Amino acid sequence: MDTARTKPPVHHSLHTRRMKMEDGVTLSATESGEPGRPAVILLHGGGQTRHSWRGTVKTLGELGYHALAFDARGHGESDWSAELNYSYNHLADDLEAVIGMVAAEPVLIGASMGGMTAMHTVGRSKGKLARALVLVDIAPRVDPRGLRRVHDFLNGYPDGFANIEEASDAVAAYNPHRPRPRDPRGLMKNLRLREDGRLYWHWDPRFFASRNDEQREKSTNRLLDMCPNIKIPTLLVHGAQSDVVSSSGIDELRARLPQLETALMPGAGHMIAGDRNDAFNSAILEFLDRLVPTGTSATRD
């Protein structure tokens, strides 16, 4: 796809926004583009931050969209919940609040946990909250082996790291197929320095500790029951090397979402945007350009 389109791109710098939720938790966001333009909201995966979407947010803003990516509660620069309000219902409440802050029904792009949040939000709603949905390597039912590997990583290293090199080693072990960056200092945006002088992952460790197999099975079945309420165009982008999304999981989702389109990313694992960012952007931009071109009106129905 030619991302230059027929009009010169509009250049917009990235800027930070703080958004207070109803229960007092404040979320941090990065946005680009002009409010009032066709909106795209991006949701990161568990253990990630909004910075995983930085390149995509910038590109979307330049192409005439209003793009916004935010740190989920308990992640990144967003607040931790003192009451441990980390269920998918609370995550969906947050997303619904953010949707109310943009000028048009947005396209929702959600990776892993973010995709689950988006499905919950749209599936439980009686009205039309979004124009379209992009799921990034996630389905209601995932491969338990891949899920266990993700779970072990997110709950590992409770004592933190002595330095950035130790944290970089942990990431390299989790993503052995991805080239290791020459300078690991970029990883600091995913870490917090505590009073003991050690570095810890940016997320609230209680966020993932509260999830168990029984809860996941209930959440899976609930979400599958919600799927018939998701009537908007939906694209699933999945990695050829993913150990999370399986062909059976895709088939089960397609049975509930007959409008489902899929895009396979060769050479990508579960972290598609990081593994194959250019190919990922090309796939979602083709989908967006077909359904929500930037020349369309951005007013609510």
C-alpha cells in the first residue's frame, strides 16, 4: 500500500495526555493528529506500555487520523489501583471512557490483553461504540502453552534487576528470535527504579498475580458468548511464529464472528508490532484506508 495517499501527509508531533477515570485512577496517553479527525485508539498487551505503539501513533497522525494510545491501569505511567480493580470489566470501563473523549466512533486496535479488552468493551455494549476492530495476535481461546510462557515472564523476576543489562537479558530470553538492541537503555521506559536501588518492571505485580486458570476459562466463555454482539468489521493480525494464537482458536472466533478477516505476519511471534513493525503497519493501514479513509466525516452518528 502507498501510505503517502493522494494528499500530502499532515505532520503532527506526539504529545502526552492524562485522563482521569471515574474511580480516580489516572491514565497516561500519547496522541497524534487533530481531534475531530477519524479516531484510532490503540491498546497494548499485558506487560507492555503505550510506547509499543509509538511508531504507529506517529504514522497515523501524519496520515490524517487522530491516534491515541494509553497505558492500561497498573501499567507504565498510569496509576496503580489501590482496590485492585484490574478485571476486564474495569479495563473495559476505562476504554469506554476514553472512547467518549474522541470525536467519532474510533477504530480500536488491541494487542493481546488490549484486544481482549476491546472485545469485552464492544461485546457488552448495546450501542455502537466503534467503527471497526483490529485484534493483534489474540483470540478468546489461546494456546495454553504460549499463555503459560507469557504468564511465567510477567510473574518472573519478583526481586527485580541489579542493572539494565540483567533486564535486557530477561527480554532476550523471552524473545530469542528478535535481534537484541545494541543499546539497552531504551528498555528503561519499561522499568521503575525503587528505593532499594534495583530496577523492576513498570507494571503492578498484583495485576497478573490475581489471574488464574479458572478465571481465564470463565473469561473465555463469557467473551465467546459476547462475540455475536460484535457486528463491526474485524481484522485479526497474527504472527506465523506465535505460540499464543492457534488455527483452532481462529476458527472458533470466526464461527462467532463471520465477518472476521485475517492477516498472517511471516517472521513474527506474539509481539507483532515489535517483530515486524513495517509489515504490521501496512496491514492495518490497508484495513483503515478501506473502511475509514481520512477524507470521511468524523462526526458521530
